[in-house]
Amino acid sequence: MGWLEYYKLEPWGEAPAYWRNAMLASITANAHRSKGPVFKMEDFIPDFLKPKPKKQTTEDHKNALVGLFEWAKRKGLAKEKGQ
């Protein structure tokens, strides 16, 4: 087994440590909060380690609108053209 395979099984270094500490920090913060939004692990992770959001394409937008229209048709809120 090479180092890369071993790292995938048992990661080491600062990135896994940030995630472990973020888990503990979010648990502690949520245990001591009175009201307001719930803290997530991502709230305690440095920006350079946060997952990057996927860029939406026009195909993604089209699929979302088609899905919304299909849902509206099933609910009786929209009609096909010519109806």
C-alpha cells in the first residue's frame, strides 16, 4: 500500500485536525447558545478548507424550471400550452 492509499484510509495533517476541532467547537457552541441559528461545523472551518459550491450551468437552470413546471402541472397550478 502506497502513501496515497494510506492517506485516504487514515488522513493526517492539518485539514483533518481542522474538521475534528470544528466538530467539537460546533457541539460546544450549540450546547451553550440560547436562541438563534444552529451552528454548523462549516462555521468553524477556515475559508480555504471549505468545499467550493458547484457552478450552475444553463442546463441546471433548465432542469430546475422543467421540474418546477412538472410539479405545478401535477398540482393543477399550470397547464400545457394550448389548454
